[in-house]
Amino acid sequence: MNVTFRQLRLFLALAETGSVSGAARAMHVTQPTASMQLREITDAVGMPLYEVVSRRVHLTEVGVELARTARAMAGEWDAFGQKVDGIKGLTRGRLQVAVVSTAKYFIPRLLGVFCQKHPEIDISLEVLNRDGVVARLRENLDDLCIMSIPPTDIEIEDATFLPNPLVLIGPAGHALAGTTDLGLDALKAERFILREPGSGTRMATARHFARTRFRPARLMELGSNEAIREAVAGGLGVAVVSVHALGDAPARQGVCVLGVHGFPIASQWHIVHQRGKRLSPIAQVFRDHLVSQAAKWRQNPSRFVRRVSARRAA
């Protein structure tokens, strides 16, 4: 097959944008030029690579395989370019990271520190729910993914880098606010407001409830931490959330951390990528940057404990 590397990048842009016009814009060519080159790729392969349904491109089975191959080739080429830049003393390149929604409360700060050290690096940050991040991990779309509960059906490389305690919150002025070491059964009649099935927080909460043989009398599901905080502040019930989602002053948001036995639930943030994936030099440097944060927490764990305690007191 006689296909140029630029044509492969065009086909990869088609797979990522879902349209010929989007691929043309991504590759800075006209739409007629993109259409012509895509036909040439299809002719070279000798089988249909995509079809257009309701103005949206859908890859065929062969097209999916070609996109996967093109993505691997482009990743290897970009990694080679970064290595050459490194030898020249340059630190240019692109970093693609996908994170679950709760990580958005701290990852931008870590990225800020990283970007100050490496100002020439372009960064793309995808913020999705856990299912969305797992889907991108499965397709190997990103350099690194960050989540609290990695999937078990994908072969991955996994490193923890930050604690992610899950706390139980209620509305400010809750009858049990200020008490300590409550039994979970004291809240059995409360409505528990939980994230959607599949979220890391929901999975960790379900495991904790199973271990303690606790079954809430009433449940409510919401799809974001912000919606859950507002629902709790409005008196709709209590909720289990990551401490990172609370901010520095829970009371100002109308919620308080309840001192319930077994909480915070221990959890960790993980950096993952597919096993066998060759990280680009920039991705490796960023991974090392995140792991170094874990070392700081291990050296001074009381720093994190104080934050949780202060929020509980608030």
C-alpha cells in the first residue's frame, strides 16, 4: 500500500473529529483536498474505511484498525521528535492528558507548576466522567489518564501519586454536625446523594457500604460534584464526596463534614496508561512530576490530615 504519513495523519484527524471538514481544518487543507486524499487512502487499502451517516463519519472495522495503527505511528514519530529536541536542548512538544471530573479541582494547579518549568509544551486536558476516561484509555488516545479506580479489564501501568480521601457531608447546621465518631447507622434514614454508577467515588462508596453491611434507606443520583454539593446544601440529604471537591471553606458552600466512623474512606489517585505503551519524553517528565508530589505527601502526611480535619471542623 502506498500511503503517505501525512495522509495517515489526515485519516487520524478524520477519526478524531468525525467529519471530513473537521479533518481538513485540523490538517490546514481545503475540504476538496481532504476528500481527494481520503479517497486515495481508501483505494490504497482496497476496502471501505468509513461511511457518512447523518453527516457524521463512522469508521468501518478496517477503518478502526487503520486509525489505531496511524495513532501508534504518529505517537512514535512525535516521541522521536521530542527526543531529537531533547538532544538539541529543546523542550517542545505536546502532552495529552485525560482526567476524571473530580481531578479537575487539583490537576490544573499541578499543570501550572509543570508549564512554568516547560513553557514550550502544548497541553490538552480532557475532563470526563470515569467511563469517558476509561474509553479513551482503551483506545490509547492520551499520553496519561488520571482516575481514582483504574479498570481491571485493561492491561495497564499504574502509579499512585496523591491520596483521595472520601468524606461524608451534610447540610450546614445538620443535627449531627460537630459530633465525632458517629456510627453510620445513625444516618440510615437519611437520603444518600451519590454520583452516577460507574464513577470512582460511587464505586468506592458501594464497597465501603458492602464492607460495613450498610444499606441506605433512600438514594438519589446526580452527575456532578457541584450538583451534589448544592443538593446537600439545600437539605436534600447527605453525600460522600472527595475532599478535593469541597474547597477550602465547606461552611461557605452550605455544607459540613460529618464525623462518621469509617470516614474518610481511603482512596488514591492513579496515573495510568496502557501496558506496553512507550511514553514520550514529555509524558515521562510529567508522570515523574506527578509522582514527586506523592513523595512530598509521604514525607509529610500530617499536612493532608490537617486539611481534612480543618474542613471537618468547619
